[in-house]
Amino acid sequence: MIDRIPQGETTSAPGWRAASLEGRVYPGLVASPDAAAPGLLLTDLSEREWAILDAFEDDRYDLREVRLTSGGRGLAYVWPDGEVRSEDWDAEQFKARHLQDYAARCARIAPRLAAEAGQ
């Protein structure tokens, strides 16, 4: 989406899980007291890149600050409610079944999002 691979650090968010969502191939971060959602904290995004990512994540998501296992905090797009399945999202299954099509979709919409962000 931002035409580069940003720097980041592997972390997790205790109290959250990456849930499978009904009818969607991507996950939703939902509250779960006994879980810790694995993730990547992006550490060098520009304001323009944030604008692109924010436009990509639709209005269903809430941008919230979450606590990380490192003791720090980070921003995450949280799925507010509805359509949450009981099982966790499976990254390997996504990679095997959906990644190629999903990446192609992202490549198609990236130029429009970049233009809207003021590239």
C-alpha cells in the first residue's frame, strides 16, 4: 500500500486476539482477556503513509492505542463488533489460499489511496 516495507518490531498485544471474521479473509483484532495477538509494530511511518493506511482500513475499524508485551503502547485497528467467529485467524491458511489475490487487490487500489493522501 505504501510502496515500501517499513521498519518494525515483532510484538504482541495482551488482551486481544486476531479473530476470523465471517465472510472476510482478513482478521479483526478483538478483545479477549486470555489471549495475546501477535503482530508487528511499524516504527517509521510518515504522516502520508499513515493517511494511506487509514484510508485503506475502512470505517468499521476503530484506531485505538493498545498495550504491548514490550511494556510500550502502539496503535492498532480494532474490529468493534459483529461477524466475529470463535476461531482465531490463521495467517498460514491466508497465505496459502488468499494472499495472492489479496495482494493484487491492494496493488489495484494503492494508487488511488496514494493520490488521495497527497502523493
